Amino acid sequence: MKILVINPGATSTKIAVYDGEQEVFRRGIDHSAQDLEPFSHIVEQFDYRRALVVQALEQAGYGPGDFAAVCGRGGLLRHIPSGTYRINDRVIEDIHNPPYGEHASNLGALLAKSLADAAGVPAFFVDPVSVDELCDVARVSGFCGMERESFFHALNQKGMARAAAKKLGMAYEQLNLIVVHMGGGVSVAAHRGGRVIDVYNVKDEGSFAMDRGGSLPVNAVINLCFSGKTKAEVKKLLGTQAGVFSYLGTRDFREVEQRRQQGDAQAALIFDALVYQHCKDIGAMAAVLGFEVDAIVLTGGMANSKLLCSEITKRVQRLAPVMVLPGEEEMRSLALGALRVLRGEEQAREY
């Protein structure tokens, strides 16, 4: 039973083929700035990316009829519970009129639906960034009408939470976990009984990341907004030029670590601040779970740093055992989500 997985990113489109739970093919298709320059909006890239996906599959010897399903990455869709969803007309409509803005991942469902329809097989998406399972009290922000929202690395968070549960020999739904995704963005979430009941929103709050500001002083942000900059300029500044980049001029965590080891005092301070803020967030989520935590899971690209994970572990290991599962398993998580539906282990949700 083969499943085609499609994961579009800002500068690449990743595709993979899974035979059951086994990955048998993977290809990354890169897109240069020049390639994407003619497109004013993300959805306009559809035909361009689709042609490249089809070409890559043909070169690998795959045709549309080889797949039992196609699964694409979910984008900035409406807030929905975790799960595997059929890609219906309502999904396509929201991708063309995105409720929370444009992102390359929005193309995942478009590409999956198109290729699946051509083959006469079902199309799915799994755990988009807009997954929302917050408990009611977690939505309260402190200002009526400005409630907290759930945007986080749901696909990798859920996938790694299930992987951790498997290592612990228990079902994900039986555990209390704190999962820390550390990549270009950071999200720290409290998983209770298979649901993410609270999370530091990757767009607005929590620890700073490589180029995102995280939680910032409100009055300083107000001053920035009234400094003559446009709304778009402020959003770009805080969303793509903040965090580590604003202090050290790099988005490569490996460089931060190297500079720290070479005696760069500023790099050492920012490294320590990352550890400090991550641990504060973990402590807060431990409180959310009543300090009944089965494991703390460190994942994402930055979890490949043994030094970073070691420093975080030193501070939080009294709360619960720390498990390091580095990298991202988005492709596998997409495939397994579709596979659970095809095997009858889970019912596909309707968007």
C-alpha cells in the first residue's frame, strides 16, 4: 500500500513515497528566488510546482496509479482538532482565500488533491499548524477580545509525541508530555491524554527563536508600531529579523554554538538566553500539567545540538525524564496519518 507525501516549503517541495510504514523514495525539489519571482501569491505557484513533482515521480518510475492515497501538508487553515482530514472543496476554498495568511504549506493540500483526483484515490492532510485543542482557561489572555490562539508545529509535535510514547511502551493518549520543538521557530506544548491543552504560540509568544521574537515587552512593541514603520514592516521585522538574528546576524544555530566555543561573549549570552527561555516555557507547561509529567521531549533541528540539549536537561530533569528526538519527521507523520485511515485505525475527519 503506497502513499505519496507532499510537503511544500518556502524554497523547496519535498516528496516521498511510503510503502506501508517504510519510506522507499524521497526527493527534495529546490526553488530559487528567480524561479519564484514571477508569482505574486503562493497559490500562483501551483502549476509550476505540480509539474516538477510529476516530473520527479516519473523519473523515479512512479505513475498516478501506483498510490493508494496522496497526503499533503496542511497550511494556515481554520482552527481544527488534531487528526487526518479529507481534502474537500471547503479546504480548497480556504486555501484560495486563506483565513490566516499565505504560506507555502498551503500548497500541500492543493497538490495532493490534484494528483489524487487524477489517480482516483483519496487525498488527505494531517495536523496543520492551526490545530487547536486548547482548554478554555488557556484561551484567556488578559484582555477581552484578544484571546490566545493555537498555532504551532502540530505535525512534528504530534509525530514525536507518538514516537516518545512508543519508546515508553504506552499509548500517546495515556501520557502527559511536554514537547519542545526547536527549529526556525519554537513551540512548547503541554500534551495531556492525546490533546495539546496549552501551547506557546509560535507566532506570538514563548521563547525567541532563530529569527522570531517570541514574547516581547508590550510597551516596546507599541513604540515600535508607532515609530513610522508600516504594519507589514513591523510584522516582517518581528517575524523574520528578530530572535538570534537580531543579536548575532545569523540564522544558523551551529554558528552560534561555534562562536560560543571560540569565546564570543555575545554568542555565549544569547545561547544561554535561549536555554533560559526554553526552560521557563517548559516549567510553565509543567505547571499546566499539575507537575504530573511522564517525559519532556526535545525535538526539531536544534535538538541535534548535544550541548543545547544537555544544558536544557540540566535545568529541567527534576521535572521529568528528558527524551531527545532530534530532527523533524513531518514526512513520516503525514504518511502514518494517511495510513491509519487506510487501515481503519482512525476515521478521516471532515473539514
